[in-house]
Amino acid sequence: MELDVKQNRKAWEAASQKHVREYDELLAQARDETSLFPREQELLRPLLRPGPVVVHPQSGHGLDDIALVAAGATRVVGVDFSPTAVASARRRAVDLGVPCHYVVGQMPGAPLANACADVVYTGKGALIWMPDLDAWATDVARLLRPGGWLFLYESHPAVPLWTWDEDEPRIRGDRGYFERGFVNDTFPGHGAVEAQATLGEVVTAVVRAGMEVRVLEEYAEPFWRAGGVDAAAWRGSLPNSFALMARKVDVGG
Ligand SMILES: C[S@@+](CC[C@H](N)C(=O)[O-])C[C@H]1O[C@@H](n2cnc3c(N)ncnc32)[C@H](O)[C@@H]1O
């Protein structure tokens, strides 16, 4: 079972048509509400207070970018390998007159200059497409200026183990925490191969790339819930998401 980036890109190009179909709803959402979770807002507050330039790898529909600007970012640059996702995020930013800019590019290997970001913001379904976490973390560190921050809000690595049973949480016998990947058999990623990494591997990749982990929090709340599903695994007893904040080592102090 191998993650095929070309295949994923095709799948995301098709899936991103949703952003075009639902353009008006997403525009209204972006205008009227923040897509950032309350805890994200709290953690981000000190990072956004100075008005940073934020780079958002795997920016998707870009609603988080508009929320980041509303919360203090001076400018957000989104990078995504789907031209359709980029085009709809760009159109929304123009319609709302916000300083969010987008480039088509593949991670790792974002087509942006070294040290161009005060903050790299990413997650919410991003890491599962990164089979080589060291390469990902190295590219994130390259984008950050010394002293800059990585902010990651992501699905918990244990999530593939939980069933979506509504009566009580159960562990899937066909999955393993230490596997390298699995075939997604639920909406909307049906059939896609997703990469797996343990929480320890995520933290280690970040540290190995020259960043100091300052915050690592785990949450019961998933960052996303499939419509119409009320899985018992999401009701508070199991980890479903995490936040990680890490600072790029500043050799100057
Ligand atoms: C689940 S979405 C999450 C996007 C964003 N965080 C959000 O909340 O909208 C994942 C995004 O990653 C993009 N993506 C997946 N693999 C990528 C890669 N190797 N390089 C760049 N973008 C990628 C997809 O096109 C998609 O827009």
C-alpha cells in the first residue's frame, strides 16, 4: 500500500471542485464567522499579535487564511497543489479584499523563498498526505525565519483506530497505531491511501528539523465530523486532534 502523490493530486483536484460548487456558502462563512477553534485562537493570539506574515501549506479552501488575517496576520500565503483549490481561495480573498495570496505548489518543496514566514500555519487534514515527515518538517523549517513559529492543528494519529459506531467507542482490528498507512474507507476520502505517523514521530521530525516544541496538546474534539455521523469515539473519552507549537531555533538568541 503506497501513497501515490500524482494520484492524490488528481483526487484533490476533483475533490476541490466542491469549493467551486459551494463558493457562495463558503464566501458567506468566511465573511461572517471564524474557522479557527476557540483553543486555536487562544494559542495563536501571541503569535498573531505582532502582525506576522503567515505561510499556510496545504491551504485548501483558505477559510483559515481569512480568519488568520481577521485575528492579526498582516498577510497569508497559501500553498496547495490543487489549482482548483488555489483558484477558489484566491477568488474569495479578492472578493473580500483580504491580504491572502495563493501559489500552486507541492509540499514538501513549497515554491517560496527561505525564511519568508514569521509563522507557518498548517494541519486539519494535511499531515496524512505527507509520507516523509522529515522532508515535510525540513521544508517548514526552511520557510520560517529564525525565531519563527510552526503552528500545527491536526487530526490525532490514533484516529484511524476508532470505529464510527454510535453506541460505544471501539478499536478497529484491521488497523494499527504503528502502521505506515491505510486505505480510507469512509467519506470523503474513500479509497485514498493516507499516511500514518505516531505522535512521537511527528514531534521528532519537528525537533530534528531545528524547531523547539513549546506546546503539545491533545483534544477529545475532532477537527472535523462527517455529516450525519455521531461516533461514540468523538464524545470525549478518546484523543481526536492535537495542537503543536514549535519555534525555529534562533542561533542569534
Ligand atoms: C484536507 S485538505 C485541508 C486543507 C486545509 N487545511 C483546510 O482546512 O481547508 C488537504 C489539502 O492538502 C492539499 N494537498 C495534499 N497533498 C498535498 C501536497 N503534497 N502538496 C500540496 N498540497 C497538498 C490538498 O489539495 C487539499 O487542499
